Amino acid sequence: MNDDKKTRAQLLEELALMRRVIEQSQRELQLANTIQASLFPIRLPQVRGATLAATAVSANEVGGDYCDLLINKNNRLVITIGDVMGKGVPAALLVAMTYAFVRNYAFDIDSPAQIANTLNRSLFPQLDFAQQFLTFFYCTYNPENRELIYSNAGHNPPLLYRAATKDCEALPVRDFFIGGRLDAEYREGRTVLNPGDIVLFYTDGIKEGKNKQKEQFGLERIINLLQENHIYDPASIQEMISCAFVEFLGEEPQSDDVTMIVIKIERQILNI
């Protein structure tokens, strides 16, 4: 009888300890979520002749998606987006490292290729050790001549809606992901954005999201939504795509992080 009581007491003590460990883990995850949320741009940059919108929705408490927007010393808009392989705290730590690196260099360096090359060399030891990789897209936009210059390290090519033709095209230049090869050399692509043009930057969580029938949301749906809603402002375009995505998933949970950035060039640019 005494042995039974002792066993029950030990069991209750172990359960209480497990509860405290779980609660501590939950508090740490909530703190990590708060810290990661603080890395998302709170105020979007103001860019002459263009409007912007950005959103990020994690599938779990912390995620592996990364994005940032800022203005560098030469008044270029910097847009960068990426996705760390995997989920959870390890991916979130690499997101934080990427954010810190880009913030350290982006203000002074105009060349997207130089940023990508330096990022790959800097993060390669950590990514190689952890057997992870990072897809990374980095671009600068010059509001004076509306030129977009970019490098793409294995990321989903952003979609460019051309107002003149009403067609969508993927930005073509794409190289190896960050952490794949130490000797990788990244190229630059260039394009000029015209009034009414829209660029959608996104992570693969939206393209690869699946419904109950295991059907993917897919690139074609994203393109159709961009074409159908091109008359609206970036925030509305983003909302239309997000609503269509949620409706498509139905009762299925979001399985991966979803991040989007939209830039639209205004049709009338006033000289002030």
C-alpha cells in the first residue's frame, strides 16, 4: 500500500515537472515569435511613384520565411525575400542571421550580386554544418529611372505583370541557392518597370499549399489572380490572393509559411 502511494506521488511529481517544462517551452516559443515578428518591416518605405504592400503568415510559432524592405544610401528601394529549408527554431535562427547580415550591408552596397555572393560566403559554414540551405532574392529599385536590378539565389522567380500587354512573366535570372556551393557566383538581371506594372514576390508556401484533395494552389492560380486584380492597389491585390488561398485550403491547415510583397508603379507620377 505504501509502495502504491509512493508510486502515485512520484507520478504526480513527474507530471507536474513535465507541465512546467511544457509551459516554459511555450513561453520561449512565444518570445521567439515576438522577436521574429519584430524583424518584419513595421513601416513600409515611401517610394516616389510606387506603392507597396507586404505580409507574412507563419504556419507555426516561428517560421523560416524572411523578407525586408528598406531605402539605401543612394535612395534605392531594397526588396529582399527568402526561405530557409525546414521549419521551427533552427530555421528561425537562420532567418535572424540573414536579416542581420542584409541590414549590415544593404545600406552601403547597391549591387544585388555582391550582396548574394557575400551572403553565400558568410553563411555557407553554418548552412553546410546544419545541412540546410536558403533561397534568397534581392533587388534594388531606382525610382528615378524605374529600373529593377536583382539577383536570385534559387528563389521562386517574382512575377511581373505588364500593364501594356496584360501578361505575366517570371523574372528570368536564377542561380544556385545560398549554402549550396561555396564557389557560387551570382548574376544580375535588369528590367524597367512601366506605369501600371506590378511585381509580386512570394515564398513557396502559397504555391505549394494543398487542399483536402492534395491539389496544389499552384502558380497558374497566382498568375490569374494577379491579372484579374491588377487594377487594385498592392494591399488589395495581396488580400485577394490571401483570401483565395484560404478558401482553396478549406479545412486543411496551412502547412508552410506564406510571405508576399507587392510593388505597383503608379500610372501618374507628379513632379514635386
